[in-house]
Amino acid sequence: MNPEERIVALLDLFERRYGRFVWWDAPTDEVIIGAVLTQQTRWENVERALDNLRKEGICSPEGIAAAEIAAIEDHIRSTGFYRVKTRRLKAICRKVQDAGGVGALAEMPTADLRAMLLGVNGVGEETADSILCYGFGRASFVIDAYTRRICGCMGISGSYRELKELFERVLSGDAAAHARAHGWIVEYAKEFCGKKRCEECRIRILQGSA
DNA sequence: TGCCAGGGATTAG
DNA sequence: CTAATCCATGGC
């Protein structure tokens, strides 16, 4: 099987296993903030921080932009790296505001919006794609550590761009399919890519030969 | 107890 | 372009 065929087989396996569920369904405001908070951090710890921000009514670009540094640091401490993340939140929220708010961003072409997000200090490719895919419903595939791990098990490796383009070729512009596929990868990886369960993982059989 | 989590920036080779 | 290091809390 060639790489494209392996991805198709992988996604078929996932759909049969998990069905179609929405992995991350949150308002655009929260996706922008959550995407930064989840960098190198377990989601459960991010949820606590988001709860804190919601209670304070500052879980939005406007809220973060107006809030005190020390207050934000305190609310997001559970996510680790709280000082850099506060700086990053301030940076991206300021940028969103300057651009006219999320409503204005929603009107932008995907490529332009992606370039804009990447221009923010603290927003790399994965964070930008998460925001595009889950916050703005764009067909922009997210490559994370899990995706790399699973691709590696199928004998597929490559740069961020190469892997992203591989998935996007297979998913052909279907934004909802992009969101589902990445969600499946994370669920599967959490279930099987811990040390022990690796033997139970069925992905290796997708390598095929030749 | 030590290791690692849904990264990114910076610096060095 | 790859590798190492820093950022830091929380859970198993």
C-alpha cells in the first residue's frame, strides 16, 4: 500500500471503531485559548483552566486582552508553563482584536488566516491548525505527536508539511472529516500508544508490504 | 520517584 | 534541517 492507501485504511479502521463523534466542540473563543493552553499539556488540566477563565468571564479574546497578567497566570497555572502561556494568550488575543475580532477572522481565506496565526509569537503550526480546524471549521489538518507516532507505526514519516499534505490529500477538502480524523487519532493513541498496549495496536498490520 | 503530557522559541552544530 | 534546552504543573 502507498501512504495514501494506508491513511485511508487507518481512517476506515477508526470509523468502524469509534464512529462519528465530535472531538472538540467549543465556541471559537474557547478554541483559540484552549489551543494555546493545551501545548505540551494534558487536556484535563486545560479544562480546569478554562473553567477558571469562564467563571471570571474572561474566556475570550476580549477578556484575556483586558485581564491582568497575574490574574491570568493564576487561572491557568494548572496547565504548566503558565508564564509563557499567559504571554502567548495576550499576544494572540491582541492580534485577534486588532484584526477586528473572530467575526472578521471568519471571513478570511484559510491560507491568509493561517499565515496570520503563525505570525503570532507562541503559535506554531499545530496550534494554528487546531484553531483553524476546530475553531473555524476549516479543512486544515492538525499534525500532533500522536499523529507522528501512529504514522511511524505505519512506516510513514515526514516533515509537518509533508504529513499535513498527505492527510489533506486523502480528506479532500472535507472540513468535518478533518476534525473527525484528527480526533480519532488522539483517541486511538491515548488508548493504545501507552507502553503496554502497544502490542494490542492493530495499526502495524496496515503497513502492508511493497 | 521519575517520567511525560494534544508545543514553541531559541540557540548551536 | 536536526538536536538540545527552557518553560512548569499535575497525575500515575
